[in-house]
Amino acid sequence: MKNLGNLLLAGFIMLLIFDSRIYDDIMGIVIRVIHFLLLFYLVWILLHDYLKAFKKKMGEKFGLQIKVLKRKLFKIKH
């Protein structure tokens, strides 16, 4: 993997030196993809925190009732 990274880096440097137009096109695509990945990551972080808080809230609201029902069912079985 390290060798592949070095080859890509060397290729980008060669493109920059010899043919700037292709290099600009490739870097434009790479930058656009990176922007989408960063947006996806930010949305993921926000949703993760929101869903974690929502799960905790629902657990506090309904969790005790479910535990009581489980205990009653366990006592009925035994």
C-alpha cells in the first residue's frame, strides 16, 4: 500500500510538471469528492449524537416499564 501511495504521488507530481490541464482536472475531482466526504462525516457525527440522545431519552421514558414487564414474565414462568 505504501508503494502504491508513492507511485500515485509521483504520478501527480509528473502530471503537475508535464501536463497541468490533466492535473487540474484530476485535482478538481478529488477536491469535490473530499468535500462530499467531509459533509457526509459531519452529518454522520450530528445524527450519531442526536440518535444517541434520543435512545437515552426513550430508555428513560419507557425503559423502566419494560424492565417491570420482564420481571413479571420471569416470575410467571418460574
